[in-house]
Amino acid sequence: MKKIFLILMASMFIASCDNLEDLNTNVKDPSDVPGEALFTSAQKALVDQMVNTNVNNNIFRLINQHWTEVTYTDESNYDLTTRTIPEQHWQFLYKDVLKDLDQGAINIENAPVLATDNPSVKQNKLAIIEVLNVYTYSILVETFGDVPYSEALDINIKKPKYDDGLTIYRDLISRLNVAISNLDTSAESFGESDRIYFGDVNKWVKFANTLKLKMGLVIADIPSETALATATVSSAAPFVFASNADSAKLKYLTATPNTNPLYVDLVASGRSDFVPTNTIVDYMNSQNDPRRALYFDDNMDDPSTPGIEYIGGENGVENSFPNLSHITSTIQVPDYPGAILDYSEAEFLLAEAAERSMYGTPANAEAHYNAGVTASILDWGGSLADALTYLSQPAIAYTTATGTWRQKIGIQSWVALYNIGFESWTSWRRLDFPTLIAPPDAVSGIPVRFTYPIIEQTLNAASYQNASTAIGGDFVETKLFWDIF
């Protein structure tokens, strides 16, 4: 009997081996997650990174000299390495955005299409994912220069090569053209899973074309790219954002973890780390800018400065929080929308395109410039009368303002992009206005790129070294391929 029992137990164990593979199944594998959920996750991670002000992750407002710090001033002095800021930016975009978009596209592609389904819906979802892929890679190229691209998301390649930035950029424009052609405005897409446009394909077409317009102008100063830049700009311009309602803003919620990161950093943290700089406050004071009351809180009554309602902090030094204007409470509520690309920027880009005779003529530039200023004032809660009064001033009016078109458009774009840090930084790097001065204790010149993550220097050393050499050195002052002037 004992022998029979052992034989039966052995037989049962052998039979059970057929199911041993089940033990290796990862029930949390992203291949089992709906592609729509991965898209939502990637979309939120992308906007979170682009709008937050946590100094571990995003210091674009500090580089632009829109804000400065109160007590801890390392980041206002361009110390990017202590908190590994480039690494955080890199990791968020590659790991939390691009990888989720990639897997989301795979899962949507593999999902069966029922007889009752409209195949254009799947096509739209894949095209929208591709548009966000292009946007994200363009941010990486505009931040670092040469980056991993062709081998970036292949998990079997542990040390991906860095591709040439201009080559990537050309390919991104090509990919964007295909994605736009695949968007079918007669069909639906992500619906509620899309926290920016809630599945409105018409608005995704406008977003894609506004992105395309910007990308065309990014390469406009490169002599070898004149034809591509002109074709890109001229084909995109008629289809870009047409009102503030078109702007790309993620709709946050009132409860964590789905609140705007600004609320987390400025309110929930209980800290008072930032004030607007005197760079922007003094300029706006000098021009009687109606957005001062919308950008800043008039929280002081300082008898030593009679008649001055707004006072900014000195960039890069310790500042007294109680004695300076504060950042408006408007953007500090939990569900304040997070913007990554807006209508005012589209109009300034069109003004630039007109000056370059890439879309319309230079005579059209004034109308687009006026529309950009007006869009910004209205979007922040000002009135049309405010905009008209502001634009009537000789120092602001396009025909009488000082300087070249680069100066006029550059300065007003810098003011309008007050709360879209990355876009403001890119505009400043391209147009070189306004003139910003590094603080006295800065560890470098004003950054025109981020250095590569330290982890790349150690774990992917050969590829890192090749990229560093190719771009002219891994320094924050190294101008990227498109930053000609």
C-alpha cells in the first residue's frame, strides 16, 4: 500500500507540472492592461513633468527667470546636478511616458475589432498616441540634443546608441505628417480616457499641426533645412489652434493623486519656496501690463515703495517671502489645468512665420502678434479692453516697439508663456529675447540645454561619450543644432 501511495503521489505531481508555467505569469504585466489606460497614464505623467515646479524635476520657470527661490537658491543658480534634475526629466519622459505610450499602442493594436466597431476609432487612438510620441521625443531632443531614439525602447538593448538630433527631428516631422493624415475627424477616439481633449479628434488635429508649426520654426535657422522648415510651417499653419478653447490643457481633479503638481508643490507642501522675479515683474510694471494682477498677488503694503504694487525677488539670491509679491493663487488650486501648448504661442509662431515669409507676408505679422498678446490676456481672465489698451502703447505696438521682429515677438512670447516653462525656454533660446542675465552666484551661464544624466555616463558610457563629442561637449552652455544665433 505504501508503494502504491507513493506511485499515485508521483503521478499527481507529474500531471501538475503541466501547469507550472502559470507560476511564471505576471498578472500585472502591461500587456494585460488596456491600451487606453496606459495612454491615460502616459498623458498624465507627461503633463505632470512639464508643468510641475518641484526642483528635483523641473526648473524651467527658474531658468526663464519668471520665478526665483526664497531660501534655497541652488536651482536658481543653475545647479542641475545636485538633485540630478536632468536624470529625472530623462527618466519621466522615457520610462513613464514613451514606454507606456509604446505598450499602449501595442495593446490597442492587438485588441480585437468587433463587427460592430468602427475601425477608424482604433486608427485615431494609434494616431493620437503617435502625436504624443512625437511631442515627447521633440522635448527630449530640444532639451539634450542627441538622444537614444532608434534603440531607445528595445528592452533587449541595454546600452542604446544616441542618434543625431537633427536626424531624429527630421524623422519626427515625417512621423507627425503620417499621424495627421491618419486622424479621422468623423470618428471618435479615447473619450474620457483622454484628459486633454476627451477624444475630440478635431482638436488633436489642431494640436498636431501647432506642434508641427513649432517644429518647423525650431529648425528654420539651419541653412540646410530651409526647404523642410518652410514646407513644414506652410502646411501646418492653416490648421493650428484658432482660440484659447483649443489649447492643450490636462484637466486635473480636486483629490490626490490627480491634482495639478503646482498645488502639491506650492500648497500641500506647506512651503513658501518661490516668488516671481524682478526680471519679469519690473518689465511688466514698466509696461503697465494688465496681467500683473493675474500673474501675481498684491500681498504687500510697503511704505518704502509708494505707487509700486508689485515687487519681484532678486534672481539667484535669498529673498524675503513676506516683503515681495507672491505667485497668484489662481494657479494653486488642485484642479487648475496643466498647459503644455497654447493658442497664444501659436499666434506668436505665426507672426514669426510671417516675418520669415514662410506663411503669408511680413505685413501679416502684426495681426498675429496682436492676437497672441490678446489671447494671453483673455486666457488669464483679462478683458478685450485690457488687451487693446496694452497694445496701444508705443512700446508694445508692433509698428513702434523697439527692435527687430525677434525682439518684439521674443519678449511678448516670454511674458505670455509665464506658466508654460519649457515652451518659454525654447522660445528664448530660439529668438534670444529678452536679454537675461545670469545671477552673480550662478555655477554656469544660463542653460541652453541640460547635461546628460549621470547614470548614462556610468551605465552607457560609450554611447554617452560619442554623443557628448558629437554635440560639442556635455555642458549646459553647449548650443544645440538648431540654436544658431
